[in-house]
Amino acid sequence: MVATASRIVSFLPSATEMVCVLGLADKLVGITHECDYPQAVQGKPVVVRSAVPVEQLTQTGIDKAVAERVRNGLSVYLVDENLLRELAPDLILTQDLCQVCAPSGNEVTQTLNALREKPQILWLTPRALADIANNLRDIGATAGCLDEAEKWIAANFGRIDEIARLAAECASRPRVFCMEWLDPVYCSGHWVPEMVRIAGGVDELACEGSDSVRIAWNDVLEWAPEILVLMPCGNHLDKVLELAPQLRSLPDWADLSAVRTNQVYAVDASSYFARPGPRVVQGTELLAHLIHPEKFSWNGPATAYQRL
């Protein structure tokens, strides 16, 4: 095991954030094109880019393009192997959870074959909040700063425990639907349903601990959510607000309880929900505020959400 990794390459925005909260930003020599937080990573060499021109496509187009590449055994991401050789990392942080989230499996193996010196690979495959905390521990242990990781987890994940305690005191548990893609409609998966449950809501359409899946709009109508949270994966708030108006064309949209009572929210999905990193703590706090505003306040950035 690498006791003190000195040249770290991250294939994941969430891992990049973890490296930084552990005080290792100066050891981070390569990142992905999606690594936009914190400010300390700006300008670092980009070794991973998207193979799908997402800026030029609609939500439907992205869904089709990604599905086609995966179906044909092609990666959704491109690794700059020449740059990776130059950077000569001794630790690469990646995942084997979602082919749409980062290079995984075969792509990483191919990349390793192109390197003269073989770095250590740390696979981060979280499906729940506890897994995210354990990923932070793994990075800390591998990079020689486990104590720092434990301190951060105790201070921050403890806030999630407090949310769960306070939410349990609430008289109601509203029906929630977290929409992880807008066209076609996907439910939420992995750690997000757990975040909803901790925050005092119920989302029976979600897939806790597993991949989000495409669902029929009629299922949403039957569930009749009292609170609707728009969190299309990989999008910050400005993009979600741009996409949201298309939902008005869905059958019986105006009849949804959440729409009639003005409880539809667009959120910064990339920052607080899609990435299994440190800011899921704030994401849980945000959900608690949206679900039980009488109990929980929101003291985070104003760009985290907007009521529609």
C-alpha cells in the first residue's frame, strides 16, 4: 500500500473533493473535465473528458447517446493516456459503480497497460452514505492521513445523524419524488433515497442502494408526490432551471399535488446529490429543509436550489 501518495490522479469529481477536504490538493496532479470544486483544483491537468458531446444534446439525446455507447461496449469517457504517462501518478482514484459517471472496469485496465510504472488503484464504489464515509477513510488510509479522515467524518457525518434525530420528531413524512433525469424520467438511486428518508420524507419510486432506472410517468402520477425535487444527474442549478419548463408538457402535470401546492424545486444536482462526496452532508440538510422547512433552515449557498 502507498503510505504517502505524492502524485494523485482522480477520475471522479467526488474523489477530487475528498482529496481536497483531506488537505491533499497539492498532491492532486490530474483531474476530470467535471472537477469544478473546490477552487483549488482549477487549472490542474485534465486527464478525463466526455466522449459524448453533452453540451450539444438534449436530455433525450444524451440518454440515447450514452445508452448506445454502453450497448456497443464503448466508454462514455476518454482518458488522455499520453498526459497520464507524463503525470506518472502513484495513486489513481476511480470507480466501478456507474459507466456513466467515470471511466471504470475495462477502460481503467487499458489505461494501466499504457503506463510504464503501475500506480495503485483505489476503487470507490459507494451505494449508501456509509460507503461514502468509508471511501473517505480509504483515501485517508492510502494517502497517509487516516486521522484527518476520521475527524472529518465525525464532525460532518454527525450532522446527518442529527438530521435523522430531528426528522423523526416530525408529525408527517411527505411523499417525495426525486427526479434524477427529466427526459426520459428516471427515479433516484444509490444514496439519494437514503438521504430523503433521513430528511423525513418517503420516496417509494426510488431505488435505494442500486442504479436509478427509467420509470413510467403514470407511476409518478399514481404516487402523487407532495414534494417534487428535480435533480438531473450531472447538472448544476442553472442548467436544471433551463430544462425544467419542458416538464409542463407531461400529461396531467398541473394536477400533481406538488405542482398545485408550489412544492416543486430545482436543485444543484452535481454539487449536492449526484456526486458521492463530502457535500452529500449539505445535500441531506437541503432535503430536510425542502421537506420540513418548519423544522430545518437552509444556511448554504443561495445557488443550491430554487422553488419553481
